[in-house]
Amino acid sequence: MITVFGATGTTGAPLVEALLTRGAKLRAVTGQPAKTAALVAKGCDAAVADFGDRDALERACQGAEKAYLVTPPHQDMRRWKANAIAAATAAGVRHVVMSTGLGASPRARLTFGMWHSESQELLKDSGMDWTLVQPTYFMQNLLWQAENIVSDGVYCDDLGGPVAWVDARDIADVAVEALLGAGHAGKAYGLTGAEALTGEEIASLLSEATGRAVTCASLPPNQAKASMIANGMHPDVAAAMVELASLAPKGHLAGIETTVSEVLGRPARRFRDFVAENRHAFVG
């Protein structure tokens, strides 16, 4: 049995699909009761657990040998992961695959790097086997801008430099291998796509896919932060997001990791193909 936390999220949802395709027995965990029926219909056990409820988390882990753990970027993400790690340990889980962030380590100086590192070290000290998947920015984040791309023909670039975007499905596929395959315990897998793209290049791909001109507009850090807070993000998390984005103009988010192709034996998915697959979202 594999327990999947965040089973309806950006990486959790494709992970559930991929595990079921491989014939794995799994328990999909969500914090949204309304989504359990759809999970059961897919052929898996489903459980409702809030990351703040240690007892519910432990029940979700009962009978599981392995678990996948991911939380959204949130001011409580360290406490949430600590709760899930403690629950998995108490339930007798033997191996946890946890999603954190590229560059997270005890030497990290950025807020997210330090937050993720704290969780990573806690998992390493738990006595369970562990595997870390450490992705960069998700291609799926582009869908957040679908509305203004459709209405205004504008891609708002809050990064200001090249980024080696990774498809969340590649993250999920690497996690599947870590959960089902051998030799992944004690490994930290940095995950990126195979190319680094600027905002202008993304706008060009959108123009090509939609058949209409899409321009790139720079979004200054203060405006990006204000927008995130206006959309409900905690100010501390918004500040951490802006801090992370500040690496892009220096070229620090453009590095290419070959982990996806090495683990999966195929190339990482390309941004061009992601845009083409989701063309309907960008044309209205």
C-alpha cells in the first residue's frame, strides 16, 4: 500500500493516475471531502486528512509501506510536513518520497530553501528510508495566467530571466519510479526541464500555438508580491516567492538537470509541447 498525500494537487493527481496504471494499491489523501468520490471511482482507497490533524494523518498511513508527501507553498508547510512525517513514522511506513524544491539544503540561504531543508533533515532523521524530489518552477503555473493571455494577449513575466521549467507530470513520473523501483532510497533528485526559457520565449511559444500575438510584459517584484497577496497568499510566502524569482535575472534558475531522462529513460517534456497540449486554455 502507498499513501499519497496531496492526491488532488498538481503533482499528486498525475502521480495517482500513474501509480494506478502501474497496478499499485494506494490510498489517496485529500483535505477536500468533496473530491473523495472521484478518487474512489478511479480505483483507489480515499481518505480525508488535514495536515494539521496528526491523528487523521496517522490513520491515512495505517497499513502503508510507502508514502508520497507534498504540501503547497504555505506559511505552515514546515509544521504540516513535520506532522505527516511523524504520522508516517508512527504508522510504520518504511519509505517516504517527499517533494521539496530545487537547491534545498542545509546551506540554502533563501527562505524556501531553508524551509524545505528543515523538512528534509527531519525526514532523514526519522529512521525511514527517504527519497527527495526537488523540482524547479512547474510548467503548469502558466495556466494561472490563461485569463489575461486570452483577454489581453499578454504573458506577465515576474521572473525576468531564463528558467528551466519542469512539467509536473515528469515530477510525478520520477516519484513513481522512486516509490516502485529499487535503488532510490537516500537519493535527492533535482528536477528541471531540458531547456531554459525567458519570458519573451514563452510569449513566442504562446503566439505560435494560438495563432495570435502574445507579448511579454515585465511584472516588477513589488507588483508581483502585491498580486499574490491580493489573491490570498500569506505575505511571508509572497515575499519568499519574490525572493526566489530574484534568482532568475542572475541566471541561477537556468541550470539544466538531467535527472528526468536518467531516471525515466526518456527526455523531459518540452514547454512547447505543454503549450500546444493546453492551447484551448489560451484561446478562450
